[in-house]
Amino acid sequence: MAKITYIEHDGTDHVIDVKPGLTVMEGAVKNNVPGIDADCGGACACATCHVYVDDAWLDKTGEKSAMEESMLDFAENVEPNSRLSCQIKVSDALDGLVVRLPESQH
Amino acid sequence: MSEAGTGDLTARVVIVGAGHAGGSAAAFLRQYGHTGPIVLIGDEPLLPYQRPPLSKAWLKGEADADSLQLKPTTWYEEAGVSLRLGGVVVSINRGAKTVTLASGEHLPYDYLILATGARARALPIPGADLSGVLALRTAADAEALKEALGPGKRLAVVGGGYVGLEAAASTVALGGHATIIERESRVLARVACETLSVFFQDYHGERGVTFVLNAGVEGFEGRDGHVTGVRLSDRSVIACDVALVGVGAVPNEELARDAGLHCANGVVVDIEARTADPFVFAIGDLTHRPLPIYDRQFRLESVPNALEQAKQAAAAIAGKPMPPHEIPWFWSDQYDLKLQIAGLPFDADRQVVRGDVAAARFAVFHLKGDLVQAVEAVNAPPEFMAGKQLIAKRTPVSIEKLADTTISMKEVAA
């Protein structure tokens, strides 16, 4: 299990044990963490699972694909550490990961 | 009795239908702080799960029941959502505010959410009851289809819609052969523009899928109770090991209609997913709902629609602000193609193609004057995302810029 901390826009945090192999998005949705909508269920089709990855974890979460990059390009309030959480696979190396959620996914 | 929409967080909510819409409504109610009892009734034996992967990842063995579940099994108990899986509601008594299950159980409600979805349209033709004549709507359907597919297996699809095309792509990936039989002169005739139809047919054709267009289907042929072919109106027969009927879906509105709720190709709801009865909501594929941008009512079959209305019903019951209205959108994955559609081409008077169709990276914009009504994007996320924003904002665009790929979508949408 990897411990992932999801911090809502209002500061409420959710510390969740996520099974390696799931995505960061699935870890949130399956545990009813508010603020990650993931309308398309992880098909990289909607950009409603936008998160900000804590700077300390940017290297470990890997590179964005071209598809993810261009979806994010049109999301709201995008920052350099923005990711689509359906595209981050959880592994033991991500134990301790911290992500922050935007005010809105739409 | 609680007042409708005043946010009585202790109200008793009964949700009929445990699909994407019903399951999400339960989850959103808890997210919005609702503490009252929630009963979720579904006629399938399964917890709410995602249906879109059934024609794709499921058939290819890349998804299982666990991975498709909306919430883990433990969540329902933790969240205090009481389940009646395999439960069938036979009637609603709106006066007494109860629903009655086939088992005879009566369940009282303060608020009722109808989320009974839609069912695959059946073909009333000879042989439709042969084994191996399948629909694709539920996990059980998908499992039956998966078992019939494999190397060398022949799938005949009646209906060239998204379900049929996605199943054909999965069949090819599994080493089988697919034939798509379509009544119209092109696939996706009801749901996409001709440029897209031709593109998808060519793309499938290059990968070995056979198309029979302008073809009426007269019946299914079989041996020992199992389908062996599809008989067309010209008497020719398409031989197959399994047949998939994908000719659209019809809303499961009978329960609502019998309860006196207004139905017109779906249960008629307002922009907050409420029926004419302030204590009854309807959400998802079941509903005939307003589309404010297009100034009309329409029945949408999509996950984003199910989620939007689930949020609306939950927000109304929990007394939370209404979520912002969304532009209808859809997606489909076939081979290495990602199709994303935003909006609906109502009242459109011209089409603008942006990008290179031959290179499988393009978008078709549907405009009414200089307003974007809809965009169909193939492997073109910027066009989809910017198009969706343009549809929502109702800002005019320059046709010349839109067609010019040297000008970025950011600039076009600016």
C-alpha cells in the first residue's frame, strides 16, 4: 500500500492507503474523496481529475504524455505541477505522495 | 414532512437503479453531508460499476468486476448506504411516498431518485431468441460476448453505432473477424457527421472489419438453438459464431409512467433533474432533460450526463448550491483512436474540418452562423477542449482561423 494525501482546496486532507497498480485518481474516487470528478473513468478524455503534485514528488510521478499535456493545456488554473491523476500509476515508490486539488474541475 | 429542496440532511432517500447515475447519487449525497438513510436498489446482482469499458477493456480481458466498481464493496457499509441488489421495484405510490419491491417489501421515502437507465432495443425478428444473439449493456452481457470471442471467431454486429464499432475493434484485437450490418448508408448515421462515418468505416475496414450497408435484417439463423448467421432482406446470410444487436436503447420509464409521471422518450425533468413531483427526481439515461444552450429537451445517453444529474439531485436534496451546467460530451476509444465529442449539432448550418483526416488527427466543428454548436475530435484533444469551451461561452469564432491549423486552438478560442 502507498499512503497518499489528498488535500482539498479548502485545506481538508484525506490520507488514503492506495493499492499499487491503481491510479492516483482511482485512489480518490474509490474512497469518495471530494474534488476529483474523473467523469471519463480514467480514459484521459475529460481533464476532471486535475491535481497539483507536491513539488517534492514531481520527479517520481513521471512524465506527462502528449495527450495529457494537451488536455491539461485547456483545464482551468493550470500550474507547472498540474497533472491528470488518472495518468499517475501508484507504486510503492509513491508512498507518502501529496497532491492538492483545484477549486473546481469544470 | 420535509420541504422539497430545503436541505433536510436527515431525509430518507430511496434510489431506484444502481448504475452509474444511481450509484453516484448515493456517493454525492454523502459527499454533500447528507446523513439520513439512503437505500440503493438495483436489479443487477452487482454493485454500481462503469459500463463504458464493457465494450473495450472488458472484452479484451483488461478489466474485471473489481476494477470497474464505482466504489469498493466496503464503502457502502461505511457510508451507511443500504443495498437491495437483485431487487426489482414494481410500483411507486407517490401519495404514500413508498416504493414496492417484487419481494413485497414496501420502502418509505422522503425523496425518490429514479435512475433505472435504458435497455438495449430488441429486434422483434425470427431467431432473436437463439443463444449467441447478444446485446451489450450489462457486465453479464459483456461476459457472454467475451466468452464467444477469440482467435478465428466471427462476430456479426447488427447496427453500426458506437457499441458495435467498439465491439468490432475489440474483436479484431482478439484475433477474430467482425462484420457490421447497418440499415443506413453509413455507420454512426444517427450520432455523427458523414466525415466521421466515412473515416471510422475506412479505419475499421483497413483492420479487416467488413461492412454491409443499406442492409435490412430479416432474422437470425441457427442450429441446435445457437446462432449461425444473420439473414438479410436480400436473402443472403452473414455467417457468424456470435451476433451482437446494437440498435440503440430505450429508456426504462414504465415504472415512472405507471406512477403518473410525465414521460416523452424518457422521464421529463427540469434543469435540476426534478420531475413534476417535487419529491421525485430522475437522472441519467432515463431522462428527457432540458439542454439550455440548444433551447430544447433531449435524452442523453452518457456517463457525464449521469454524473451531472446525480450531482443535481443530490445537491437539491442536501440543500447545496446547484453545480454549474455542463456541455453534453461523449467519448469512444477504438484501436488507437480517441474520439471526443462536445455538444450536439442542433441547428448547425455549416461544418468546418480542422486538421488532417487521412492522418487520423482532425476535428469537425458544427456551427450555427459563427457559434460553435458541437465538435467531433479524433485524436485532437485541444480541438475538443477548446471547442467545449467555445460552446459554453457562446462567443463567435472566425471560420478562417478555425480551419487554419497554423493558428492554435488557444488563439482561436481567445
